[in-house]
Amino acid sequence: MNSNSGAELKRYIKEIIAPGDENGNGRVVRFRMSSGLEIIGLPTKNFYGGQWDLGPTWNYVVLADKPFLVDAGRFGQGKKLVGMMQAAGINPADLTFVLISHGHEDHDGGLAELVKFTHLKVKAHAIYELLIRKYPADAPPGPKENFPAKCWHCFMPESFYTANCLGYHRVLQQLAVDSIGSGENELMADIRSFHLPGHSPDCLALLLGNEALIVGDIVLPDISPWPTCENMFDVVAPVLEPRYTDPAAIFGLPRYIKSLRKLREIAFQHPDLAVFPAHRIYYGGQWNGMDLAERVDELIAHHVQRCGAILDILKNGPKTDEQIAREHFDRDLLEGFGSLMAATEVVSHCELLMKSGDVTILNENKYAATGSNHFETYINGLKPEMPENVN
């Protein structure tokens, strides 16, 4: 099967339970795999808009022998998610757990509200459980003392996260979490999790038999997932150590590319996979299917091209991440908080270019080209792997 077309994806649609809008908001869908396994897509409204619009967050109920939910939408969506499940004929009390694909607010923001209404157990990667807690003694000085570790490296201004995030984090910190380890784990018969960090240090993908893969934000159609920066580890090291000591094992663009290559390996082993991403599966009035191997190759090529573009910019002299972002990104992507997101993406690529020897960093946080051009060879040498389990 080539699932790169929306037409191929539509073959798995058993029922449109609620039509929603042209970008997928509220479009509740029942999918049925060849084996009879059913997956209910439950898209909850997302915060972002404008040029950075991701569309809604697609949460999924997997109607396995022990049914469960993947993700819980953003803050304020928990109760609405319960209503969507009920509209689909699902009693949330019949679910065995909710699994969080990774700890970004548009995936776990509704979690505490959901648990309040359903009393579901929560499962997530072990790093997620560490990062949602408060550690006042280890927090950076300033207003983030009352925030969990996962937000210490947030690039949003204080006015934003104080107004929008504090309530979300207060309730999240009270949750009990059953931790899933790194590597590959069997959650139940014929359902396996894979720890594939890079977009976030706690990213999980779920393989359902040989026919479906829920990927969270690791791979998305139409848009490129945001990669973390390796230097983010330094901020949260007091929380992660001594269990996690290698920044490159869970953060950064090279780590993300290794995770993409692991997904490509999974695609080779299971060539008929239907892929269920957390965003843009339906957008702009159409279904966006993915051939997993092809999409992985496209995303890696995108990062190769961006590294090359950054090197070209630096040939004219040293520049900061913000200066590079202004030259590289379209102006409309730099509006509002977009400039902060763009600069962070630049840092992730400059970190890779430093590893390949093509860039160095000078005083005043300016990046400079070294005159070499080894980044593509370096990227091609990144092998598919998952972090090893730690105790």
C-alpha cells in the first residue's frame, strides 16, 4: 500500500461521526484496520494560528482488547474530549489508561481535567514523569521557580507563560504517572511503544500490530516538526541526572534525525502501515496520508537543505541566531512569537553544524562558518537507534 495519498487513507474510514470544519476541528472519525481494529480520531482545538497553525491536536482511542486513549488535547479540552468520546459511543470509564505521546501543552494540557472526569490511569515516558514536577531548589532564578522542569527552557516571554501556563502546570503536577521506559516496550499484546526523542525528550510512537502507527508529532504531513536544541539539556540536567547524562541521547537535531531513521526502519519492516499523526491528518478540506518512508526522507532532506542555507548565510560573516532567522525565514513566519520559534530552530541546526565542524561559535553568541562543508556526510552517518533503557 502507498498511503501517501488521502485517497488511500480514506479506505480505512468506517464512519464520520461528526463532520467538523475544513481544518479538522471537531471532525470525529472512526477508522477500521484490515484486522478489524478500530481507532477513533478525536481532534481538539489547538492554540496556534496564523502561519504557525498546526491544525487541531488529533487524539486517538485505540479499541484494542484493552482500549486506551492517546493524548488529551490542550488546556481546557479535557471535558470536551470526554464529550467527543461519548458522541462516538465510547464510555471513558471503559478505557484502561491514557498515554501521553510527549509533554507539549497541546497534547497533555487537557490531561488533568480528563483524569478528573474519568479517573483514568496515566502512562508516559519516564522523562515526562520527571519533567512535569516542580523543583524550586533547581529551577532557574526568576519567575519560573513555580513552574515544572519541562518549562524551564521555554522561549516564550514571562507575560505569556504567566498568563497562559501557570494554571495548567498547577494541576498537572498532582498527577500520578506510570512510567514507560526507553527503547522498545510491549504495552499489551501486539502493541509496542518506541522512545523516539528529538522533537521532545519524551516522545513515544505506538505500533499497533503490523498495520498502524501512532506517531504524535515525530512525523507530520505537510509541515516539519520542530526539533529541540541539545543545549536544553543543561537547563534540566539537575532533574534528569544521574538517570540521563548524555544530552545528545534525548535532545537536539541529530537525535531527531536518528529517531526519524528508526521510523524509516520500522516502515521497511512493516510496509503497509497506516500512519496516524497528531496534526494535519485532515486539513484544508482534505485527508493527508503519508508513506512513512517517503515522508521521513523528505524531512531529512529538509534539514539538509536548511543546514546548507544557514552555511550560505554565514559565508557573509558571523551572525546571531536571530540574525540568521531573519535572513532565512519568510517575514510572515517571524510575526509575534514566530521569531522566537524560528531562532530556536536555527540554534538546533547550528548545533549540528558545529558537530560536523562547519560552524563555530564566537563571543556575543555569534555563529561563524569554518570554511568546511561536512554536514551532509555527518547527517548521512546518523544511524537509526533508540536510547537505551536506564534504571
